[in-house]
Amino acid sequence: MATEKYVLSFDLGASGGRAVLGAYDGSRIRMEELHRFTNDPVHLGRTMYWDVLRLFHEMKQGLLKARGHNIASIGTDTWGVDFGLLDADGCLLETPVHYRDRRTVGMSGAAFQKISREELYRITGNQIMEINTVFQLLALRQQRPELLARAKTLLLMPDLLNYFLSGEKQTEYSIASTTQMLDAQRRTWSREVLTALDLPAHILTDIVPTATPIGRMTEELSAELGMGRPDIIAVAGHDTQSAMAGVPTGEEDFIFLSCGTWSLLGTELREPIINETSAACNITNEGGYGARISFLKNLIGLWLIQESRRQWMREGHEYSYGELEQMAAAAPTQRSFIRPDDPAFLPSGDMPLRIRAACERTGQPVPETVGEVVRCIDESLALSYRAALTEIETCTGKHYDKIYLIGGGVQSRLLAQLTADACGRTVLAGPIEATVLGNIALQLIAADEVRDLAEARALIRASSDITAYEPKDTDQWDAHFEKWKGLTPC
């Protein structure tokens, strides 16, 4: 066997993170999880924070466990939109605030008084969501201007962690595209948006292409950990775009569904689609490797089940996800649906109570048991995927026969089958670790070990198990979809 090349992938999501060793022998990628940790937000007073210093501590534990290998490079991906602010000395001004914090409530309305919704979308091509970076900065401008005045540099979460590793301050293209401050056509920061909202352009750093080597591990960190100084690669910092690189397709036109805390359904394009139809559908154009565009819809995903599970744990019932799926599979089918995009489901809290209230308000049977609640969530998610698929096809003018399901949702055979049934398309499920595989593949591309994205995806296909789910009972789901479309959020 050829000598293996080792790289380290840090994949941080809204609920947890992993350090995963990638070993490449020239024909396949082998993965080994070295360290896993939770990502627990911290409520202090009225503010919800990310515990970024503990996250970096956990990353260092992963590095310590990787010392036995000759690590050539490190890549980090995270969720989008959130950021840290540094002062003139490069010190973190305060712990980054969580996108679910309520400071952005009403900020989109405040923004539209200065720049119209239509103009903001025309420039950025981003789905309008109040969690977006631009609205977080507007909240700071209005509520804490003294903090913003002290800031010398803004670094989005993967770039902040890369800075902790390397001392280099740069912004990677994919994560920049989540901010609603990037000109989607020019692929540069939008002076027009920043000027209209009176936001400081000087705190933003240069944007580097995805899969760019940005430096090496700092000498101080290397000495602390007793290891070498691997290259730090700006992979697709937004985890969705690392997952996109990990879609095991050989096709130019395809639909992907990255299913985790958030679900992201869309396709890959060479140029953004920004017009009245895409604006009305509120579809985002996100940047990825090779300046490609992921034309996608952000949807509430497994957050509904994750938060329901946390509530049941608070009540003394520690169900595993496998147990929840078994109870859902045994529950009555197609009785009640919710709109996952209802703003009532965005904050943390008693999710089963909110789901029951939504069903009662819309005159549907109220799911009482744990299995009935999870079944309601799964079927409603599948219908939301159908709605997003319909919008994507309308905007692109294309029909897609298959959906590539990647991420944590692959583990739910029930959700995969329901998605095939509701959408009337074959679902190809796998790999679960698409984000990590994409992260690893982009490091290999940066090191010239893999030629391009097509070769990387072929490599991932050869390294993954894919399960096909064929649609069933599509006529019934057509009727349920019409019912679901008639439900109105609170």
C-alpha cells in the first residue's frame, strides 16, 4: 500500500464538534475520529453566547491525540453567520454571541428603512434571515456602538479558529458568503450594503478562495502541544460547503440535501441566480470551492428533534435517537403536520409543547406520545423538502431525478424514506460524514494530492456506502402536500 498522507479535520456544528484524522493512500480516504465534544451555548443574563474558548480547548485535545501521526495540514469548518471581534492587539473583545440570541429581533425591519429588501437581495443573493451577520452587526451598531468602535477586526467562526491556530487573519470565501455583506456577482465585500447600513468596512479582512493555505501552526501552539507545525488550510469554512464538496455525485446537475441541525436543500451552479422568482422564494446563493455557487434553501432541520429530545431529558426521559426513530416508525402515519419554518420553532425551549400547540391551532389531531411528536416532525420535514425542491426546480428550469442526502440525517432510515415518498424522487443516502470528507478532500486539493473537485467526489464515492430509497405512495403525499401548504405559521 502507498504511504498514507495524514490531515486533520475539525468539524464544528451547532451541537458538537469532532477532530477526525484523514488518511489518504492515493485511492481511498480512511477516517478515524480522534476526539468528540459537545458545543453547549452559555446563557448569561439576557445574552446567549458560544463558549469559543472551551471549543478551542477541545480542538487542542484533538491535536494532542493526533500527535502520533505526521499531520500535514489542518482544516476547520463550522456553522455560518457568527463571528468574533478582535481589538488592535488581536485580542478577543468578548465571547461570540449565538445566532439564536434575540438581539437581532426586528433588525431586518430596521435595515429595510436604509436599504430595501429587494436591493439587499439583489446585491447579496442571500436568503433574508435575521440571524445573518449583517443584522447582527446592525444590532451592535444600535445597541452596543462602543463595542463596535473598539473592534479592529471581525473574523467569522472558522476564520477565528484558524486565527487561534495560525495567527493569520483572513476570511474564506464560503463563510463570507453567509454574511449578507458579500456582493454575489463580484465575490467581494459590498461597499453598497456596508455604506447603506453604516457598518465599518475596515474591520473586514481580505477574502481568500476556498482551499487556500493561509499559514502554519504558530510556534507557541506547536511548543505547547509538543508537535510539528502543520499547514493551516482555509477549507470551505461553512460546513455546508465542505459538505457540498463531499456530495458523491459525478453529475453536473444534481440536488443535494445536507441534513443536520439545519437542513439545506439545493443545487450547484457556476453563477448565482438572482431574480424576482428567487427573491420571492427566498433562496440563497452561497459560495463554495472553485467560486461555485450553491443555490439553496436554508430550512429548519433536525433541530426540532434535538430540542424535543432535550426537553424529554429535562423531564427525566433520556431517549436515544434510535429509540426516538423506533417510536416514530410505530406511530400512526400522516395525521398531523407543522410548518418547520414557523418562527415559533426557532428558539430553544419546550419544542413538543410548541408542536402540539401548532397542531391544535390548525385544527389537526394533537400528537400526544413521543413517537407521534417525532413522526409529525419527520413527515413535516419531508414536506418542507418537497416545497424547497419545487422552488429550486422553478428557478433553475430543470428537473432532478435524484436527491443526494448527506449528513447526520442519513442515519434516520425513516426520514430518508419519507423524503423519497414526499418528494417522489429516489434518495441516495450517504455519506454521513460528507462534511468531514469534503473538508479532508479540500485539504488534499490544496496540497495537490487530488487534482480537482470531480476527482475528489469520485474518491469520496469510492470511500463511502450509499443507500438508495425509492419513492412509495406518491399520490397520498400529493394530497398531504396541498394540506401542508395551507398551514400558516404563527
